[in-house]
Amino acid sequence: MMIGSLSISSVTMALDGNKTKEVNKEMSRYKDIVELWKGFGIESSADLESHLENFSVLFAYNSGAIENREITYHDTREIFESGKVSGYSGNLKTLFEISNMKDAYRLMLKWFDEKTPLSLESIKEMHYQIAKLTYDQRRWELGERPGQFKKDDRWGVGRHDIAAPVEEVEANLQEDLDEINSYAGSKPLVAAAFFHARFEGIHAFADGNGRCGRALMNYYLITHDHPPVVVYEEDKSQYYKALDEYDETGDLSPLIGFLEAQAEKTWLPTLERYEHSKGEPDLVVSAKNRKHSLSDYLDQADGIGIDALMEQLAEPSDVRTNALELGKDNPAR
């Protein structure tokens, strides 16, 4: 790692002392989103899954598409929902990558119930689920395998081709794991950003480091009562810039700010639904229909009954339009 002396505590102190680096805090709903998540009181994988049904597909699609443009949202949703895709004619590796993200999600749920800590072994287990059946012939011939730390120093990352030497991978990872696993502060996103930046810089595997790193980051977040984050494919240039900034200068604040913004982008619709419905998102009614009362619809029943309505629907569209125009003052329209 280019930056080896920074710790989580030094990063949090620097952020506390330099408010100018915070990203538009006055306008952000990030803190509200974190409080909403804490209010869910998630204690089991069943609780977790009930809140991640849509997230799991969004995360898998975006995390995969950052490095593979052939991955589509439609194919990802089909695989997550039914385990198969229809009419697919693309690269089989792409299908394996999508299916693997589903397996990685199931592993995360299993870990959550078992309270599995992040460790060298769990990192390798997550990587195996994400990268199995996707290594190309070149990597295979060099002895590289999914779920095993790299054996060759040729795999770099970032603008300056940064990576830890093979012989330092385990020691560097263990040092960072010890730090985040012992962190008991109130800023889990800072700890998650710290570990993610370090993990990507170490580049422990011959392939799949980005997908594995983002999955591990989210597992850390959910085990510290923080909502997981989608890193959106359309925002990957800012994502890469934030990682490069840490590699080159040790400044983690761009990545922290980026992840806060992505958390807001991920969860703001959920927050707004809860605020609108006071915690009953499935019962939200379109605002344009809230202006009517029961009496409006009772009046309508007297004026247009079901038989007359069916007759209108059976007429040509121009006749139907004229008929509906006659009743344009009816509040149901």
C-alpha cells in the first residue's frame, strides 16, 4: 500500500477537524437515512432480507456492471427471482458473474445470522462465491484460483497500478482487519470506507477485487447497524477518483463523501415513503387521489354505473373520449 500509516482514528480526527471537506451536510438526508435504518431493529437475516429485496438486485447489477458492461438490470433481476434468464445470447461468464452475486448475497445473510466476523478466511470465502467459474485461461495457467490470494505480482489497480506484493497480502489484510474489527466508534461508514480503500489497494486476488470489496464493505456496514450502499455504475468515475485520491495522498474524505452520497441515492426513496406514510410504505396512496373523499365515489356510482362504463369502453376511442368529456366535472376523472 502506498499509504500505510493512516488509521481509522486518524481519519476520523481529520474529518472532525476539517468540516470544509464534508459534502453538503446542510442538504444531505444521510443522517436521517441512518436513523431510519436503525429504527428497523434488524436482528436476523429474515429481518434483513425483508428490507433488502430491491436493494439486492440493484447492488448486484451495479456492482457487476462497473467492470462488465454486458451485465443488465433485466438479466440480474431474472436470475435473482427465478435463477434463469430467457432469450440470452451473450457471454456465459457474464451469467456466472450475475449468479455469483446472488450466491454472495445468500452468503452474507448466512454470515449475518451466524455473526461471522470478517477474517482472512471469510474474505476468501466471499471471493470464491463471487469469482467461481469466471477466471480466464491466462489466470488459470498462472495458478490463480477463485477464493485464493494471488500468486503473481502482475495484477495491479488504479491510475498507478498499485497493489501489495504477494508476500505482504495476508499481513496487510490482517492489520486492517484487526483495526476495523476492534473499532467501536460511532462512524461505521468511515471504518467501512477505510477498509474498502485499503482492500482495493492491496488487490489481494487476481480478479474480482472490486466486486468482493464492495460486498465486504456492505457486510461490515450491516453488522454495524448502518444501511448498505449501492455504488452506482453511472457514478463509477467519481468512485475511481475517490479511491485514487486515497492511494495517492491518503485523503479518505472524498471516498467517505462519495459513499454518503451513494447511501442517500440508494435509500432516499425508502426514507421519503416512510415519511409520507409514517412507516407504512405499502399503504402510500398517490397524492393526486388523496383529494377525493368517499362521497365523491358514491356520487360517481349513481352517475355512471358499471354497465354504462362497460358500454363506453366498448365504443371506439373517439366516441369514448366525447362521452368522457361530457362528464369531465366528475371528480373520478
